[in-house]
Amino acid sequence: MDDIVKMYLAESQEKMNGAINHFMTELGSIRAGKANAHILSGIYIDYYGTKTALNQMANISIPDARSIIIQPWDKTAIDSIEREIQKANLGINPQNDGQIIRLNIPPLTEERRKTLVKQVNGEGEMAKVAIRNIRRDINEDLKKLKKEGISEDDIKEAENQVQKMTDHYVKKIDEVMVLKEKDIMTV
């Protein structure tokens, strides 16, 4: 197989890995009724004029399955942190005692669990679309190579490999979605 074709295959695998990593990050922010520091990953605090990630300005710990403790290194930022957590609309009320912020994770209702499962399925579908778009783009690029003198057999073989990669990643997304759904629905 031609080196250019191999380069395109490597590029497509890298892009598909990126789509999977993004999907996993998005799933990490969906809470499953248990304490998980990932639900705070999208929270940024205006700290002396700079948007700073919460995990870069506080120690975040999980003492038990139903609570998260946030201990800011700079105690003057505690009110800003509390405000941003409330703005994030996580469905959790922060409790601020002046030293730490405690987040008590309420158990999920059946209705909320079903909503979260729909959200997981939506994220999964978006990830599958991203994978398929990568496949389409790579296949179009491979077809252009035919005009540059790359053999038709090499192009067909590369298209088959791209399809195998696509199938592999779509299957991986489905497996992760089933695990996350099971995690959410477990009471």
C-alpha cells in the first residue's frame, strides 16, 4: 500500500480517537446519581479577571458516594465558586461554610434518570455522526488520490480499512452508552 494512503488511514484513526475522547468527556459530565468530580469540569471561575477552571484553584475530593467537597486554596474565591456552581445548573445546591463548599448529590428520580439516558443517547448519536463524517471525508480524499496515480486496489483496500475502523468505533460508542445507561439506571 502506498505511503500516502497509509498517512490518510493514520489521520482518520487519529480523528476517530479524538471523537471518542470528546464523547467520553461529554459523558463524564453527565452525573449518574453518584459523586463524580467530572460534573465540575465545565465550571470556570472569574479569578482576578481570568477565567480559571475550578480544579485549578481548589482541591476537589469525594469523601463518600453522595458528596463532593471543594476546598479553595484562596478562601476569598469561595463565594465566586459557589455562585458559578449555582449558575452551572447541576441540580445541586452548594453549602458554603466559609472554608469549604459541600455538594450533596441527591438521589436521582426515575424521571431524571430517563432524561439522563436520553442525553447519553443523544451524545452517542452525535459521536457516531462525527465518526461517519470522518469516514466520508477520508473516503473523498482517497478517491481524489486515484487521480494522482494511486492504484484502484490500494484505494479499495484503504476504504475497506476505513470502514472497519468506523465499525469498530461505532461499536465502542454503543458499548460505552450501554455501560453509562446501566450506571444511570442503577439505584
